[in-house]
Amino acid sequence: MSSRSLNKVQLIGNLTRDPELRYTPQGTAVCTFGLATNRSWMTDSGDRREDTEFHRIVAWNKLAELCSQLLFKGRKVYVEGRLQTRNWTSQDGSQRQTTEVVIGEMIILDSRQAEGGSSEPAETPPTEEPEEPKEAEAKEEKPKTKSSEKSTKKSNKKEPEEENPEDISDDIPF
């Protein structure tokens, strides 16, 4: 009998520092940055209280390179990923532990600019291992026949339809 579990984190916050991009000995890009999230509440006495949590965020591969290029301190972002806890021995010999959020998706939520940067909000596609393929992706493509080529040519002559905003993010070259 198999049991299911879930390890998913979604955060919206502001970067506490500029991203740091490094490469593993194998050449894999890894980017780390800090993210602050705020929470506020009212006490029983009517006082407003605030609390800030600081999170260590890690991105790998192409997403790491994108984070390094597009993000900077103070930028508001949405990140989605999983919690990961690592143990290691420090230089002084003591055992250390850290919990970090390994992200697979990142969306820039503000339009702030770094010097010379773009002012458009950007969405990055997920870069973690893909989940099970969707039905359309799982089916093999049929070879084109003359009739399918004709229908393709006819469809190319149609007037352009309005683009769906969700489809636009797939056209962004990264």
C-alpha cells in the first residue's frame, strides 16, 4: 500500500539581498537569495503586531540563471517549490543544519527596475523535473498527410486571433 505526501511551499515576499549565482564542479548553475515574508495581526488588546520571516531560497539550472539576471534586493516575487533540510559539519567541527526552499517556479510581481532593467513583470516557466505528461503531449504526432497540410495552409491564412495572456509567457525567449 502506498501513501501519498506533499511537500509544497508558496511564498510572496521581497528579496533581502541580491541573488548569488554559483556553479557546481559539474557546471550546474545554483542561485541563492533571501526572501522576507510579513505577517500582521491584531492582539486581544487591539494593538497591531507584525512579524517577519526570512527564508533561504535556492534555484537550480536555467531558473538559477534567470533569477540571477532578473532579481535584485527589494524586488517582490512569488516563488513555489519544496522544503529541503540539509546537515553539514562546519569548519570548526560543529554539526549545522539549514532548511531552505528549493524553487521550481518564480514570478516577478512588481515593476521596479534595476539600473537599465526591464519594467515589465516577468513569469518564468517551471524548471524542475516535469510531472506526468499531459494527454496531448503523451500522444505521438501523426505524420502529416496532404489533407492535413492543406488544412494547415488554410489555417495560416485566417485572421490572427487574440492571444491568451497565459500563452504569452511561453513565447518569452529565456
